Amino acid sequence: MQQEQIDSFLPIEMGIVSKQPTNYFCKTLTGSDTSTHGGFFVPHRAAEKVFPPLDFTQQPPAQELIARDLHDVESKFGTSFERIKNSRAIPRCF
């Protein structure tokens, strides 16, 4: 099993039941996740459960995500499919 698969998981896999109808995943960030490329990778199995489907009419397939925090502040992110890693890349906030 790859290290990425060991360090990332869905909460249900830990026996944690969410009271909210929200999907999320947990990942231990590593040095490579915080490197100069400015983003991190989400394993494909988690991305399919957490994020809306990608727009495959774009090359590479991508989408914009808007997240709202508890203080009602919005952050915009882009996500794209990385076929090499079989995962979704989440670049830094823009």
C-alpha cells in the first residue's frame, strides 16, 4: 500500500460518524504537500466522495471550488485531475 493511502482516509473508516450531511477526508500533510508547488494531492477515492464531478470538457479536467469558513469568509480554489498520481490536485488558494 502506498504511503499516501496510509496517511489519508475518510472519517467513516475510523468509525467516526458525522452528524452533518457533509463529506470530508483527513490527510496528514507532509513536506511535499507544503512545497513550492503550492498545493496538495487528494487521493482519487476520497476526491470522488468529497468533491463534485470534474468538468471533462476542459484539458486537464478541472473545476473551481468555493469554500466558506465558520466566519463566512470565502476562499476560491482550483482542482484538477492528475492522471499520473490518480488523484486530484488542490493548488493554493487564489
